Amino acid sequence: MQQFYDQFGCMVRLALDKTPFSGDPKHVWVICRYKEQWLVTKHKKRGLEFPGGKVERNETPIDAAHREVMEETGGVIGDIRLIGQYEVTTENELIYKNIYFATISSLINKDTYLETDGPMTLEALPAHIKEDKRFSFIMKDEVLVYCLEYMKEKQLI
């Protein structure tokens, strides 16, 4: 298990290959690959990030992952795997988020992508992503770093 503080000073605990913090997480984050490239979405306020969001009422986290990817990118998930879970301790609450790795089988062009400007593919993630103003804060803490290391170790990427 990894533990660190994010850029807002919130404690983050990350566990890969398991979900030890909550059996009922209310958020998901989906690291996506499409045709050997990273698939991100451009959030209208936060910038480039992997799709994700809240688990809706009567929805499982895996269902939320599929829905969020479709809503924010038009991506149809071909294969998805839970890679871990993290907990963020804010001033007012504990946030539990499942992390998935998805291979996207196709992209559907949509009229709207809700709070995002739709999909964008990247051949590589920038080496200095933390300093890159195009990217959302969600991409700038150690969660992404540890997830990428884990995915390489497991030969997922």
C-alpha cells in the first residue's frame, strides 16, 4: 500500500490489485488505451484526464466505469480490469475510488460529451506531466505514477 499527500494536502492511500478500503466506492477512474494510444478526455474546467466520475444510484462501479467512458469519450470498452482502489481524506469526507484499466474497442462520435470536450488520444503521457498545464490535477499526483508502474509490471501496457 502506498500513502502520500496530494497537491491539496489531502492524505491519499492507494492499494493496487485489491480494494481494501470500501466495498461500495462512489467514484471510478478509468485508465484507457485505444489503438496503442492513451485515451483521455478534455474536461472543460480541469483539463486533460482519464475518464471517470461518480457511481450513480443502483449502479455498480464497473457499470459506472463503462458509462463514464462512453459519456466522456464515446469509447466502447472491449476489456476492463480492476487494478486497485484509493482513498482520499479531505477536510469533510472520505472519498473511495476504484481504478480500472480499459482497452477501448471503438469510439462513437457523439453530439455531446457532457462536462468534457470529448476524446483525445496521446501516443505517450508527458514525462513532466505534473508541470504540464494542459493536464488535470487528477493526473498529477502519485496515483497515476504507481498505476503505470503496476501496469508495466503486470505487462498490461
